[in-house]
Amino acid sequence: MIKQFLVKISAYGYKGETTIEALDSAHGIENAILDKIGKKDIKFTPNGSSTKNCHLTYEEIVHGTQSDQGSLPNQKIA
């Protein structure tokens, strides 16, 4: 089933946020995020940090509001 998710990325002193539509699976969400990054659809802005840590979180959007399902605050990304 395709669902809508809010994705937040924080990496190397920058942050970005976007919504995606993806299959409700880790692989489906990963592919949708990579597609957005590849198309340069995510606008990154400096977040004032010089850390080299990367964090990616996602939350399902249900009826226009965020839920707390699917959050991965400590998931390592490339």
C-alpha cells in the first residue's frame, strides 16, 4: 500500500525536509528518498552545526497530520 511520509534529513551541518509517497516498507521509503535526492527536490539549509553525523527520520502522514509511526532517529544513512 502506498502511503505519504514526511522525511527529515540532517547531515554534515545541513538539514532538509520533504514529503514522499512510497510503499510502506523500508525499501520503498529508501527508494523514494533517493529519487528525491537524485532529482535535487530536497532543499538543504545550514543548521549551524559542523557535525559529520547523519540522521534521517520519517513519519507517516495520516489525514494531513503527522503520526509518530516509523520514526528512525538513529538510522545510519550513506
